[in-house]
Amino acid sequence: MTPLPSVFAASATATKTNFTGQWVNPGDAFNVLLILGGNIVGQALAQLAGHGLPPVAFSFGWVGYSVSALLSAVGENKLLPSTPDCRCKLINGKTGHAIENSSWIVGRLVRDFPSWNHMLTVKKTTEVLDARWKELQAEDPNAKRPDRASLLVTIYEPSTEHPAGVPQRDYLYWSGICTSILQLGIAAIPFGFFGDWGVLMVTACGISLAFITACLPQWRKEKWACRRRSNDSYIITRGNGAQHAIAILGNGHGLNLEDLGAGQTNMNASVNRLTKISVVGLFIIWVLLLITASGLRTNTWFLLAVGGIGILQNVFAAGCSRRPENFGIPLRFVAVFGHTKVMRTLLDVERRFPMLGRSMRGEFFPGGLRESEIKEWHELEARKKTKGGI
């Protein structure tokens, strides 16, 4: 019978050997990581896909994403995320009709507004905050400066120089190109030094599959599922109590945002049979790539480096703020309105842009108006009629 201490010693040696082997060539870890993080890949695709060659880097999570894409394409008839990551409302600038936005692009416009709003909007926000602070100090000398102001309405109009529905490239696009080149360079190291072409093959196949997935025509079909050359005006806002409202005037060059906000049910943007077949085929190939990658036993740290760099680019792409033109909605700043009182802001907007201020009344004053406010609106209407307005 083998002495008990000898058994423990042999077991400890085997465990140490296993741990050492795993840290020298952690091939199994890559296979596990490849099925995690699919939601990050999906968000990155939603940001970049839809026009040209969208460079979403190969990374951990692509196999997991291929499963969720298969479910979305077959079950929900769509590829874009099911719900926007920023809830907001779309209001028709003429009728005042409001709908809950279901467009991923419109939701991102509102989410990213603080990063792309005009410098005059920033200046007006500061002015309104200071004015409100003075009002508070008149009531309480020790009052602190408020963190948020009343409603500010920033007016834009579609650009006449750049076509709507065609996103302009930015640093996010080029980050994907640079990341893919860097990944190929890292994967080529074991081939150049040791003659091991396995890592390079898996990386090249992964990048190719990622680019093919992002090039599916369905992305463009869903992202801009709306009519073009709209003459209607629209207001986008988070709703009653929001700090900002974005008004986009109609000039015959923009997208019909009401169509866009209504989602693919308003337009024929459902996944067709060819897209479903493509998604199924890509899923099968991704699984085959996973099986192939599991056969690598040497130089697997290089493959982990490739996946790690790719997931960093995916996270950056998924969460990065972008400008409207990068979403295919190029805009030109017109004006900004703000006051310490919401009603004053709406009246100022109405004086400059008839119907626009009135269309927001129902959203920001659902309980109705005071008699003095009703009188002001009636006087404004009468003045417009006298001048030949609406």
C-alpha cells in the first residue's frame, strides 16, 4: 500500500503541473470567454453597422452574440437591440401628437446630447441656472446653486450638405480598423517566430466573420426604417420634467423621425428569409470556429491578447458618445431658448416658430393652464393671425 504522504505529494505535484500548464497555455480560458459578453458585441454592432464596412473588432463574446442574434432574427424579426437604452418621447411639431420612442438611434441621440449640444446651449444653461439661483437667494440668502435649470429647447434643422441616412465616419470607426490591424499583428508573432499559424488563422477567420456579420443589409434597413425628405418638425425629449428638449425643423432634407420612433412595425423592416439564412449560417460557422480554437495547445496567450484587445474596442464602441451625423442624422444649429419658467420658454419658442411651442404644451403641462397663461396664448394667437400667421 502506498504511504499516505506519498499520495499527497504526488497529488500536489500533479496539481502544480496542471496550474502551471494552464498559465503557460490557457487555451480553455479563451473558449469559455468566447461565449461571454454577447450583449457588448450587440451594442457595438448597433453603433457601427449599417453603412459600408463597419469595423467591429473580433473579441470574446462573438459566439454568445451569434446565439442571441439567431434568437432575435428568428423570433423577433430584428437584429437591433429590442429597446432603446435611453427612454424618450417624440412629439410632432405641428399636431402635438406624442409617441414613446422605440428607435435605438433616437434614444442614443438623447442619451449623448450633453456631449454634442451646441456651445450656445451650454451658455444658455449656465445663464438660466444663475438666474434661478438669484431667485432662490431672494427667498433664502443661503440657498445653494441648483444643479439643473428649467426646460431648455434647442432648435436644429437637417443639414442640406450631407444626406440623411448616411452616417459619417468618426474616431470610433477608425478605432475598429486600427484594432483589427493590431490583432493581426499580434496573431502573426507566433507564426513569424515559431511557425505556428493556428493563432493567425483563428484571428483572421474571426475578424472576417465579424465584418461579414456587421455588413448584413438588415442593419441599414432597421436603423433608418423611415421616409426621407420630411417637411415635418419634431421634438425629442425625455418627457415632463426633463432639462432639455431637442426640436428638429422640417426643411425637406431630413428623416421622418415619427416613422423612425414608431419602430419597424411602422415600416417593412422585418428580417427577410435571406437574412435569417445568413444568421443561421454565421451561427454555425462561429460554433465551428469555437471548436477549432479549442484545439490550440500552444501560444494561446497571443489568442487571449487578441480577444482582450477586441473586447476593449467593443466596450469602447458600445458605450461611446457620438454626434448626430455619425448616426446618419446630420443637423445644423439654429437657436436655443431657455427661461427659469417652462411656460416662458414655450412662449418664446412659439413666437419664433409658430406651432412648435404649442405642440409641447400637452407634454409639459398635462394638467392644463392657468387663466393668465391661457390669456397669453390667446393673445399670441391673435397677434399671429393679425400678421397673417397660423
